[in-house]
Amino acid sequence: MKTNLSLNKIIFFLILFISFKSFGATVDTVNTFSPSMNKQIKAVVLKPDSYDNKKTFPVVYLLHGYSGNYSNWANKVPAIKNLVDEYQLMIVCPDGNYGSWYFDAPKAPESKYETYVAKELVEWIDKTYKTIANKNNRAITGLSMGGHGALYLAFKHQDVYSVAGSMSGGVDFRPFPLNWDIAKSLGTYADNKENWDNNTVMELTNLLTPKSLALIIQCGTEDFFYNVNVKLHEKLLFNNIPHTFITNPGKHNWDYWGEAIQYQLLYIQNHFKSAK
């Protein structure tokens, strides 16, 4: 009888512990509207455990990769919920429509994901949620196609973001002219070289000045984007653009990104603190 009572107590406290742990970050799946594309676009919004008790929060926009969608980060790396609580910030994961590369596509005028993510979505989030609505408390990062997108949007919209990151980013896609449906948005590389040059991160570094953006760039040594990331790092060094560059063993997969996002958010949080 005593043994059963003790066991029942243990089960009770385990249930109580699990219940308390469940009161953490909340995940909203929302429908947003893009006026430029005249359509509804889904996004995931992660709010910290203190959302109802505090006034406003900084925001990190977190982009998915090619063939992914808005739900990838929350499903593949559930630990980001803990990071949202730890750093007391919000994370927004927009949908990039499979393969938009997050620019306004010159050959596909119906695809305006630069306008959507950098303008329309930011405005909607700031109106809908309790955000600190200024660039010093707004960051953007992402993986693969989303790593390219994060740097691309931050370089071009330095009035919107103060810190940007990239994980395994396709920061120069010109060495891969037949991959990832990029030609559908830009035309073939052979016939539309100017489009490719104008929309690849590698050719946008001229938009930066020292300390205009806080930058963290990561890529695994076994990643097919490793060489272009090294070249971007070297170009930033040559142009005296301060940045953090992290390379370590790793492939183009969720194991790498699940670890990398921890460094990204720590870096971003430190930047938010220093900007106060």
C-alpha cells in the first residue's frame, strides 16, 4: 500500500511538472495578406512565455530553404521554442513559396517575396503583435535559400533590419545556373546575366558600409555552399565590413541548422542588448 501511494505521488508530481513546462512559448499559425501579390500567405509566429505580461518584444524573421515552407523551423527544430523563452524575443517564420529566393522576380512578376517579407509582413506583424517596431530590435536570418534571402533583404533594406545572419546560405547561386528553379525567376544565366548579378548576395556587398549591419555567417565544411560562403567572407574582409564568420564540420542538413540557430540567436540577442 505504501509503495502504491508513493508511486501515485510520483506520477502526480510528474504530471504537475509536465503541466508547468507546457506553459512556455506559444506558436501561432497565421494568415497574412500580401497586397503586392494579392494573396494570403501563411506564417508561424512564436511568442515567449511572458508575452501576456510584457509590453513589447524584439523580432527575428527566420526563413526556410528551397522546397520548404513556413512550418519547417517549428517542426524540425522544436528547441527554438525554448530559445524564444530564454531570450525573450519573438520569431516569425514566413512562407517563401517553395523557391522564391526572397526577391521580386523579374521573370515572374507574380512573385514579389522581397516586397512581402521586407515590407508587407513586417508592417503586419508590427500592427498585430506587441513588437518593438524599429530596426534596432529587428533581425533576419535563415537557412540555405533562406540564408541568401536574409542577407539579400538585410543588405537592401538596412532601414528595416539592424542584424542579419545566414546558415548554409546560397550566397552566390551563379555557380549553380541549372539548380533550384532560379531560372524561372531570373531567366537563364546565359541570356540574363545581369538579372543573376543583381540578385545574388555576392554582388550586393557594395551596399554595405562598416557597421551598417551586424552580420553572422555560418556554413559547414562539407556543405556544397561552403566555397561561396568562404568567398563572401573574404570579400567582406577585403571591404572592411565587420562580421562574424563561423565554419565547422557539418553538412547541408537539419542537424547542422539545429545547432547553428543557437549561435545565431545568441549573436542576435547580444546585438539587441547592445543597441539599447
